[in-house]
Amino acid sequence: WGYGDQTGIPIMLFHGTPGSRIWFLEDDELAKAMGIYLISIDRPGYGLSTFQHNRTILDWAVDVEELASHLGLNRFSVLGVSGGGPFAAACAFALPDRIHHTALVSSATPFRKGKAPKEMAKENRIAFFLTKYFPWVIRKANLAQKKMLEKNPAKYKSSMLTATHRHLSKWDRELLKEEPLVETSYYHAKEAYRQGVEGVMYETQLLSKDWGFEISEIRSPLRIWHGENDTLSPVSEIRKLAAHVSSTEITVVDEGGHFLTENEDLWADMLRYLKDSSKKMVFT
């Protein structure tokens, strides 16, 4: 799924968990103006991509390399948001000759001994716990969500606009009051569940396990954007992560929450970083 300038500098986008290739309901005018081609991809189990058992985070790098070769990309950059962060990091680790620069935005971080960080919102920690030990409970909740998205979109949108979202930061709560964002969120979520709920559940479990590589082993340039008040992925963990990567730069957004890409200035900063660092990328 492409946005922006189809003849421009290519950047692959990796969605969160759950998520889909749908990032915008219309073209991204900023990317187009900056001469950037955004390539957004469904991971297995989401959108148009079939669920696959026994996958690892590193398997994603194999898929991405195959897609890049198909598209004729020699070198390219990647941006991973939230649950997509580990998959972007996996590409940086596994494809050092293909990945130019990597951006992690509000990224998930490795769990220690399979446990979610204590600073993470209780609601999120419970979801990880139930997915691991009581998957039937989460499956039932996900199926109910899928049914609402398909059968009663008005109810879904209304619930998003009227919910208190107490587990989220003020930054995120304010964003979820905006109808255009909720409209995009609806289509994004509906597409995430197109294949069913197994992809969501499997990936949630996958993120709580060992990633299969160490962040410290990444040699290509890495830049991180993270909100100071992110309750879904605590900034304390991302600071520990960044400390182990020699070629990284971290931008911690004051009062920032989880949904940083919705801020136009930050989005422009992310695209500008990847564009400026990717000017030497070529098509083969």
C-alpha cells in the first residue's frame, strides 16, 4: 500500500499490534511534497496477509528483503511504530547491507523474563498476561471487537469518542477526541482483523518473548522517537534500550504520549530524517 510520491525515496512502514497497511484514508500530502514514497505492509495475519504459524520476529526480515527485491530496491529505510518497532529493528539487524536508516516510534521493547514492564499501563499488562495464560479470554474479546467493527461501525466510533481512555496519557486522550482520527482508526482496526484474530494474538505473544537478536548488535544508524508520558510503552525501557546501541539518537517528546505520528511536526521530522539519510538509495 503506497502513499506519497511513487517515484520518490522509498521508506517502508511497519504498523503496530494490532494494525494494518492502512495509515491514511487519503494520500499523504507531506510525503508527496517531500518526494517520499511510503510503502506500508501488512504483517502475516493482518489485512491481506495470511496468518502463518511458528513465525519469529526475524522471519519478517526475510519477507521484507523479498519484497524489496521484487520492487527493485537496493537500499531503503524502515520505520516501525509501537509493535512494529521490533520488526523494524529486526530488519536493521538482519539486513545490514539493505537497510540504510531505521526509525523506531513509540516502540515496544523486550520483556524481561517474559514480563511486561511494571511502568506499563495496567490494562496493557493484563492483556499480555491473559494472552499468555488465558488465551481463550483474549480470543473472546478480540472476536467481540471484530464483530463490532464489521456489524456496528457507528457503535465502535462512538465508543472511541466517548470512552475516558483513563489508561492513556493526556496527549493520547486529546487525540482520540478528534473524529477524523477515529474514522481512520476504524478502517485501520477493521483491516487488522480481516484475517481473523489469530494474527493479533500470536503477535502479542511473540512480542513478549525473546526477539532472537540483541539491539546492541545493530550497526546501521538508528533513531528513536518516544513520548515522555507513553503509558503503553514506557520511556524508561526505551532509554535502557537506546543505551545499548552505539549509533542511535533518541528524541523524547515532552508530555508526548503513544500516538506521536499523529503530530504533524513530529511526522515531518521523522520523514525528513529518513529522507535526508536515504538520498543515496538507488533502484536496481
